[in-house]
Amino acid sequence: MTQPKFEVIAGQETTGSSTWAQLRASAEEAARSEPHLGSLMNATILSHLDLANALSFQIARKIGDAELAQMSVREVCAFAFWSDPSIVAAAEADLRAVAERDPAIRSLLQPFLYFKGFQALQASRVAHWLWTQGRETLAFHFQSRISELFQIDIHPGATLGKGLFFDHGTGIVIGETAVVGDEVSMLHGVTLGGTGAERGDRHPKIGKGVLLGAGAKVLGNIQIGDYAKVASGSVVLKPVPSGCTVAGVPARLVNCPTGAEPARTMDHTLADVVYDFSI
């Protein structure tokens, strides 16, 4: 299998993508309005053909170091994107998720260039691809650099869906056998961890559209159902039914149903009347 060159990644031409077009337009406007950042906009976005090439450059710019040069990181990312186009499709979905759920952003430039939650997530997707290819040492190197730079620790074995939003991101920890479904939102300090030193399948399985509040800890090989909500600061040790809210230490069911798509609405409030379902 021949590795593609940076600017000609087979199957990855996304110049027609509305997300890529929006990102380029924002970069062009930023270069005009803030000339001091013109070189940055050109290097990271405007000089590239598509999102795949820009993303490989951005990941390399961030995590390249003396041990693994930026050029080498970029080669790894380019090959990963060429081999598995779903990685770039997931990144595009992640960008749309940030735009939809974070009222603080002004354009797609903020997550792409500056939000460590988004950047750590994209680098982790490449680390996971390396893991699935049996390249565990390089995958762990990626994980280590991501953790050092962004304070987000995602084991390369973890399975991550698309359309994810890591708000703020600091302190997120995701274990080796964790599974995070599509369209999940989580805030800083979330842990998807184990409950001891056991090996094997030992981490949580997070369903589609789940909202995990700041500081939430979900521990053990348990299922968090689709569109559930875990309140900030909760410690979850038992499965959570789909569409329900849990809160507390240890977490208990407080509301069913939670409401439609909590990860999209980012609604962290609890019902005025809280019921203890004693899960």
C-alpha cells in the first residue's frame, strides 16, 4: 500500500464540504481583520486543499516534539486519514457539534485552532487507528503527548463515536475498553474508568446522545443508555436506563424521562421535584 502525499490524499477531497468552506471563510476573514495572524491562518488552513490535510498539519503542529518530529506526525495522520476516511468524517461531525452546542464560539476557527477538547479528540482518533493496526508503542506515544499538552487522557484502545463535544476538556479520562457513542457531550473532569485492577472489559459503555456533567465519574463495565444525563459531580456505579437522569454520590435515578437529546441542548439542570428511584 503506497502512502499518499500530504496534499493528495486519495478519497479525501472535501473542498465541497460546507464545513470546510465555512472554516476557510472564517480563516480568510481572520487574516483580513487581524494581519498578525495571517501567517497562522495560511499555514493551518488556507494553504490546504481540504479538511484532511489541514487537520493532519494541525495535529502535527501541536503534538510533534523532539522525539517524533512534526513531519513524521503528519505522515502518520495523512496515512490514517487515507486508510480510514471515517476519521475525517468524524472530525467534521465534531466541528459541527461544537458549533451547535457551544454558545461561546464565534466561528469554526475557535475549536479547530484553539479548543483543546477538539484537538485532543482528533489526535486521539489517530492514536486509536494506530492501536487497531497493532502499532501500540506509537499509539501510546500519541496518548502521552496528548495528555501532556491538553490534560486529557484517552487510552488509544477506547472507541469514540462521532459528533462528540468535549467542553473545556481539562481532566477528562477515558479508559482502554470504554465506548463512547455518537453525539455525546462531556465537560471537564469526566472520568470513564474502572473499579479496580481487574483486566479485560472493565470500562463504561456510553450510549448515543448522553450528557456527562462536569466532574462526573462513571466507573466499571456498565451501560449508560441513549440520551441519558449524568449530573455534575456524580459517581455512577450502576447502569443508567435510556432517557433518564442520575445524580449524587453514589448516583441515583432522579428523573425519567430526562427530555429529548440532552447532549444537544446541554441542559444541566435537574427537575424541580427530584425522585429517588433507588437504583
